[in-house]
Amino acid sequence: MSTLFSPLKINNVTFKNRIGMSPMCQYSSDDGVASNWHMVHLSSKAIGGVGLIMAEATAVSPTARISQGCAGLWAQKHVDALKPIVAYQKSFGAVTGIQIAHSGRKGSAATALEGGSHLDADDANAWETVAPTDEAFDPDGTRLWRAPRALSIDEIEAIQQQFVQSAELARDVGYDLLEIHCAHGYLLHSFLTPLVNKRDDAYGGNLKNRAKFLLETVAQVRNVWPAERVLSVRLSVHDFVDGGLTLDDSIQVSAWLKDLGVDIIDCSGGGAVPEARGAIGNRTAEQPDMAGVIRGGAGIAVMAVGGITDPKHADELVSEGKADIVLIGREMMRDPHWAFNAAKALGVDARHVLAEQYGFFVGAS
Ligand SMILES: Cc1cc2nc3c(=O)[nH]c(=O)nc-3n(C[C@H](O)[C@H](O)[C@H](O)COP(=O)(O)O)c2cc1C
């Protein structure tokens, strides 16, 4: 029996297998509202047999988006659009997850499809970004990154409330799993990493202080997120730059998060500064083994992500105790039936992996 296809139970949520789709921005929302594209993008992976489907970074407020095309969850209209999408994914037995996020100093950008650079200050779609300090993401780079404004403590508390409100809305949509995005140089990660956080108040300095924004947010979110559902945090477990976050730091942060009731750590990397290439940078493929280090060091369940394309590799990550769930990103764009094809490659009975409308005809062949 392949471990990749063994079920996993966390709290009251049962994952039918250990395969997840990683959250991926789709730049297909209007004022944050999900579109037909999301129905197809997300549900097609459920049809293909994926156990966990993670919706993209979803902003807790309009200015928490990366770009105008990003998803949001700050109003009832977002709930109304997401509800049928989530219900449809669930009808295929998928666990549904959503990642709530604040872009921080990497917001107010063009969509990645349009180059991803910061918008000019006088662009009608631009907004003032916020961060631990007023240092721009890439002040000297060829691409324009405007300087953010350093957040006051009152503003930090207001953003924490936005995370809580988004969590309540995600609960109302019916998601099984909520993930807080603290990776890739976005707001919460920018506070956690010493590469960006140079504050000298209670939210800056040593690791505990730099983690304060994250830990307070998680504690408040856990209060409104039902105990029977799953709470995840995505960390950049390594900053990939000297002087940045190390695996030891991330083990410590993961242990604190576990104490606050976080169930699983989603182990990504990089993205804090331009040299630390982001989520699909040149060190992405090192991340799955790092997930195993976090799992062993902090004694918490983990998701591994980064460069995983081969079913045998994915299966080994689970069987060797490096990951509880394996997330696949880009490879699922290439093959929405990755889980079905993985079952066949691993010699697992694939008859019931695909939705029966397909599986009945081709599941066994
Ligand atoms: C188009 C695209 C959009 C992404 N958007 C997000 C996102 O919304 N949130 C996030 O945490 N990571 C995001 N990522 C990173 C992926 O979740 C994943 O960690 C990364 O692609 C590495 O996995 P892979 O090698 O399987 O693609 C994105 C990646 C891509 C390619």
C-alpha cells in the first residue's frame, strides 16, 4: 500500500490521500470575488483525485492583495462566490483549504501575468503599501519597488482583526482547512525575518519579538476557527540568505505555533528579499527535505512543497516521515489528473481516484 494514498485524519477532518494542490494566485478575481475560472481551476483537481485543494493567497482587505486581480475575503460577496465552488470540490471527496494573506510591501503590483512590478504611485490601481519599516523590497533593482510605510502598533492590531474577520468568513464558506500565509516576503513573513524587520519596538528585535505579529494573529484566529477543523501556517522555513531565518529558527517558531493550536506547518522558503528567490526560486527543490527537519524538530505535522513532480518522490516523502501531506503546484497545472496518474505509477488501485464520470471508463485501464 502506498503511503501517498493512505488517509490522514487531523481533528475532525479526514484527507483521503496525502496529495494536495499548493495555493497558486490566479489573477482572475474582480474586486477579490472568485470567478468561473476558480470553479474550473480548483474543481478540476478535485475531479483528478487530489485529497486537499488549497485556494490561492486570499487577501484579508483590498490593500492586502498583491494585485487588483487577486482573490479576497473581506465581505459577504466573497463568501457567496466561494460557497458553490467549495461545495462542488467537496462533492468529489476533497478537503478544501484557503490561504489568507496580507501582501505587505510586495502589494500594489501589476499581476504576475503583466510583469508583477510595483504600480507607479499615480496609477489609479496603486495603493500605499505597509511593512515593518519603510524600506522598499528592492530599492536598487531594475524593477520599481516603491517604499512602504512602517506600520504603527494600532495598525498592526487592525490588520490582526482583518485576519480574524477573514477566518470567520472562511468558516462561513465551509472550508475544512485555513492557512495563514507567513512566507515569501509578504507581511507576516516580513515581520518574522531579520532581513526585513529592523524595528526597535515590541514587534522587532529577537525572534520572539519578530514572531509577535504572527503569534498574536494565530492566537486570535484559532479562537474563531472551529476546533474540529484544521489550522495551518505557511512559513518560509529558510530565507536562503545569510543572516536570514534558519531551520533552527523555524523549528522554534513551529513549536510556538503548535502550542497555540496550529495543526500543520506548510514548509515553503525564500522570498523575503530579492536575493532570496521566491516560491519558485532556484532553491525550491531543497524545501521538501527541510519539511522533514521541521517535522522532526518541532514534533508537528508538515506539508512539503517545492519541485515535486515524481509520484515515487512524493510517496517517499510520506513513507520516510518527512511529510504528512505533499503539495504539488506547477505540475498540477500541467496535469490536473496528477493524483490519478500517480496512483497508476505507484501500482495503487486507481479505479476510484478519478471522479466516477471519468473513472468508470478509464480508471482501470
Ligand atoms: C502561478 C503561481 C502562483 C503562486 N501563488 C502562491 C500563493 O498564492 N500562495 C503561496 O503560498 N504560494 C504561491 N505559489 C507558490 C506555490 O504554492 C508553490 O509553493 C511553488 O510553486 C513550488 O511548488 P511547485 O514546484 O510544485 O510548483 C505560487 C506559485 C505559482 C507558480
